[in-house]
Amino acid sequence: MNKANGKIDEIVDKMSRTMVDLYYFMAKEVVDEFGDRGKDVIKRAVIKYGEFRGRKIRERVLSKGLPLTVENLGKFYDLPLGYAWKSKKIKQEQNLLEKKVTYCPFAEEWKQLGGEELGLIYCLQDEALRKAYNPDFIFKQFTNVLSGSRDCHTVLKQDKN
């Protein structure tokens, strides 16, 4: 990694952690005030947020006249995942991506705050985003660092060709 990319990684990591802090403190207040009902509200909001992000990415891809593929989701993704996040691709084929994320600044910050449960709620937006981008997508998450695993192991594939 060159010096410029290292600086970008650092900036993205800091920005990501700041986003997490805002979510954490807002969500924690809602849950502290309203208990399980508050958790349900946060879940609904997070899913709507994921759907909103997925539709925006979908619109960008379609505006370029491109198909809604796994590859194009990655090319037009709305977060700079190639910088602060660290992952290992397990399998990559046309319209299929299996990977293990070994470092996520969001998860690291939630762990430092003791907010793993709220972080797991936030992770619900991952599937919502992908389904809103392309309803034919199947997204499976096998492990999550917020549940004590070493990585977040996921598979994204298109159900229909």
C-alpha cells in the first residue's frame, strides 16, 4: 500500500467510525427509552435505509444503461469499501460473490462502544440494500464479527439469469 492510499484508508476509517457513533447514540437512546418497541423501530428504519441506498445504486447503474449485476453493484457501491474495509474474496464468478470481511470499521467501533447488538441491527440493511438494488439477488450472511466470529462471511448471487 502506498502512502496516499494509507492516508485515504485512515480518513475513510475515521469517517466510518463517526457515522457509527451517530447511529449508536441515536439508536441507544431510542432503545433505552422504548425497549423492545424501540428496537423494532430501529430495525424498520435500518431496513428502509438499506432499501433507499439500494434504489439509489440501482438508479445509477440503470442510468448508465448497465445491467443490475453483482459486479455493477460493486462498481457503483455508495461506500468506499476498498479503503477502510478489508476482505478476502472466496469465490467470484459472474453474478456471484462470496467473501469474508476481516476488518470493518463499523464493527470495530460498535465493539469499542459495547454496541454489538445495535450493530447487528444495522447489518440488516445489507440484505435490504441488495434486494432493493436487484430483487433477484439472494444474500446470505453466515458469520458476523459482532456475534463473535473472526469475519463476516457472505454470499451474494443472482437467483435468476
